[in-house]
Amino acid sequence: MPTLKPLDHWTSMAESLDIRTDAFIDGSYTPAASGETFDAVSPRDGRVIAKVAAGDTEDVDRAVAAARRAFDDGRWAGMAPAKRKRLMVRFADLIRANAEEIALLTSLEMGKPIADAMNIDVPATANNIAWYGEAIDKLLDEMPFVDPGALALVTREPAGVVGAVVPWNFPLIMASWKLGPSLAAGCSVILKPAEQSPLSAIRIAELASEAGIPDGVFNVVPGLGPTAGQALGRHMDVDVVTFTGSTEVGRMFMRYASESNMKRVYLELGGKTANIVFPDAYDLAAAAAVSAWGIFFNQGEMCTAASRLLVHSDVHDEVIERVVKRAGKMPPGDPLDPETKMGAIVDAAQLEKVLGYVEIGRSEGATLLTGGGRAMEDTGGLYAEPTVFDGVSPSMRIAQEEIFGPVLSTLTFGSWEEAVEIANGTMYGLAASIWTRDLSVAHKTARALRAGTVWVNCFEEGDITVPFGGVKASGFGRDKSLHAFDKFMDLKTTWIKLDQ
């Protein structure tokens, strides 16, 4: 990874940053129709860094109307795939060219370490959009073998107008998982970013326009969930909603669809990842190090965070000792410092939730080994200590409910059957991880786990070529990979009777 510029570079840049704050509709920036705004507060120091247009029903109506016009007149859907590809690749190139600005916005708005924003978020966002752009002219339709007196064609057609609602923890990566395949498919899109992280999304809309993506094809409406989010979910002229966020809000979008036009809804929701260390793990030091990274990376604000560490009783003490030592090496720090490994919690409500779960863990009888408190309070920012609980039982709330913060629950098992029972014993089914040198155990366990992704001897590995999503209360549908096109395209059968 390239060497990052020092702290003073980022702080100086932050002071002079020209921040876009309006909605982006039909190719131009515009304030909310109501004139209302909401504060974008940086968790780095608690300062208001911008007042953002508070889009609501009228703004969503305008964006959907623009998207529908753009779709119906074919300015994008009717464009030759090779040309759409060139424009999407150009869009990706512009994101890379503006990497520092976009990374800084991401870091300021949600507290992510600048090193992660520069080295992970921005490159992944650009790569994802470019990858789907490059895939456009590689998709093939079908011509099944049928009766010789007929010709059958199965063609893919863009689904129409897409509402994409994304979370704040990876504001642009999650957006690119939706934008890439939906734009490549020929759809028009309204992106609704989380109210905690609207600034980076608002900025890239301008880059899409600069790349040549036609007006109305990509719109951004910032706003609050109960207003802008609900308006998008209930809109009678939106064909598809793709949502990443909490299970609670995911249920709302399903209800919105049933109460409006029965639009398709694809959900990627919460998780409670089981990270299972068997006694024959090839390298306990590596397992412990990755386990700590898996819960403290991105401040634990990940749906796949390795929040449940299941350790066999034979190796429990060694693994836990190593994890606690690792936690001590990952204190929270200034997100704009390139040396920071763990930044700020996104907002005051989320920090209160995290610290509340620490108290719940204590009250339930779990043993707090390290952390558990607020850090760096004198900065005005929102920071939580990396926290490790031991002696957690499967029924405890800290082992069942998604905390979305740097809080690890450690559970002990004695047999393979017990490990699988504990791992599957939550309502979630997003991801899991296994540490073993036995190939048979790895295969058998992966098959037994009810999870959309299972990592073996690693964690959070993969790229845009493989699908991502969950089962059970973690949602359905898949982001990433060529399979993501299925969400944004309809199959049409054309049956032609041939002249005999």
C-alpha cells in the first residue's frame, strides 16, 4: 500500500474542503424542496461539518420522475453496451483521480481511519464500478433448443427505476455494490445515503455526470430514513429497492413494498458472525490476530464483524490471552492520523448503544477482560475502547443481538456438535469463519453452518467476483459478482412460430 501523507496534510485539507450538500437530481445540485437541512456531525471531534439538504417525499418524487424519464426515453438503457461500459470506466477513473477528497469526506463523516478510507474504501468503490462496466458487453442472452417449428429467445432487460438505500459504515463500497450492476444493466438509480454519511455520495454524483452518465440516470437524495427512505420504499414508480442496513429497517421496506406497488426488495441485513477456532487450528497466533482484527476493524461497525469468538476448551486460554493483547494494540485514535487503526463511532446514538451493551454483558454475568468504556472524551469525539468479554453463554443478549461496535463475546465449546449448535443459534445467517487444519472438518462445518459466506483459515476475504449476502434474518438476494445482475434485470421470453 502507498505511504499516506501525514496528519497535518489531512487536517489542513479538511479546513479548506468545499463540501457539496445538496441533493443531485436530473443532472444538477438542488436544495431540498422544503428548504430544510440536517447537520452532518463528524464523530472525530463532534463538530458540525455541513448542513445537508433534508430530502423528503417531494424530492424523492422529483428524483423518481427524472429517473423514469431517463429510463423511458432510452438515453441510458438504449445506449450501446460498449458505450455504457466506457462511461462507467471513466466514472471509476474519476473516483480514483479524486481519491484524497473522497477518502477525507468518508473519514470525516463516519469516523473511519483515513488509511482505511484511502487504501480500502476508495479503491474498492472505483474497482467495483469499473468491474461491472467491463462486464456489460460480456453478458449473453439465451436461445434454448425447442421444437423445430419455433424459435425461443430469452433476453435480459433492465428492470427500470431502482432505489438504492445504503448504510453509513462503508458508505461508498456499499453504494458501488448497488450502482455497479444496476447502472450496467441499464437501470436509472436514486441513491439514498444514510443520514450519517451523505457527503461522499453527494460528491460522486457530480463525478458520474462529469464522466458522461446522462442526466436523470444517477440521482442522490440525502435525507432521513422515516422521510426520504420511506418515500422511496413506498413510491409507486420505483421498480426495485435494494437495501443494506438493519434487520428492523429491512422489515419496513418489505412492508412498504407490500403496501405500494409490490416492487421487488432485496435485503442485506444484520449479522452475528461466529468465528470458530478448533483445537487443531494450524496457527493459533494467526487465528487470534485475525479474530481481533475481525471485531475491531472499522470500529466493529460491520455486519460481518467477528463478534462471537467460539473457542475450543483445549485452546481457550491461549487464544483469549492473544486476543486481549491484540486489543491493547488497537486503541482508538484520530481518524485523520494515518497511524490510527481504529477510529470513532459514527454518532452519539451508536456510541450509547455500544456502551449500553457493555453494561448488559456485565449484568448478564459475562467477564469483562479489557475495555468497556469511552475513550478520548476530551476531543469532543465519539470513541469506544476495544472490548473483550469472556464466559459468555449462548443465550446472553451480547451473544444474540447485533451490537455493531468493537465488542467481542467469547464462548467456549467442547465438541464439533456444540460448536455448530452455538454458531447456528442466532436469528442471523450472514457469515462465519472456521479455523482448522483438517480439510474434512472444514468442509463438514461449512456445510453445517447456516450462513451466506463461510471463511476457512481467514476472515473477510474475497473480491467483487464472488457473491455476498445472507440467510435467515440477515436477508436475501446477493450483492457482488455477476449474480447481482439478476436483481436489476428481467428475463423476457419471446416465442416465435416459424413458417412451416
